[in-house]
Amino acid sequence: MNNLIRVYYNFRRKLFSVQAKVKGKWVVVEHTNEICLRNVTFKVSEAGRQRVLKQKRKNVHAFIIGERFPYIPTSFVYHDEISYNPYKGPNFIMANQPNKPVDEAKYVTIIDNKVIALIPEFQGEQL
């Protein structure tokens, strides 16, 4: 059984949409402002980002992908807030270090619409 989910910020609902694979397709299964994931990767579709830049219209193209974790910790010893803005760059970044891209984290928690990563890491190419 594949227990991966992917999460994206839903600007219309002002919440995060959670998708799971149902019969091979990603389907929204809930909306929330609180969730915890483990073994997380941050993915941005560059083609989707380029559409945003060209059309100046939002589209869903950036995801937090991982396994649902059964509880939401309220604090971490080592943590960083994570953000993404297609107009500022092609990667998710650490909010307090905007030049440091992130593509993995052991755990991510979303509380009050803030994305917080425990031990964020970047393995890809920095542009």
C-alpha cells in the first residue's frame, strides 16, 4: 500500500489541500491547516512555475510529498520555517536563509498555515 501524500497551499480556501493516490490518480482527500509528514521531499514543477511567471496567474505546481505522521509535534529542537514563492526562485527555501534551498526534510509539520521542517536538507543544484 502506498501511503505517500502530497500537500499544497490552496489559495482559494486559505488552507492546505492534501492529495492521495486513488486508482492511480492524485485526488484531494482533505483540507487542513495542521498536518505532520515524515520522509519529506519538496517538489516544484518548473513548467508550472514558468506558466506562473508568464501568465501572472497562480497554478498548482509545488508540493510537499511525504508519509503522514500520526501526531503533530508542537516544537522541534532544530527547525526552520520553509516557504516557496515562484517569483523569487525555483525551489522551496528556508525562510530565515532565503538563499538556502531545501528539497528534503526528515519531518515537516504544518501548523497555523506555517510549514516547519525538522532538519531541512538540500541535495539538488543551487541556482
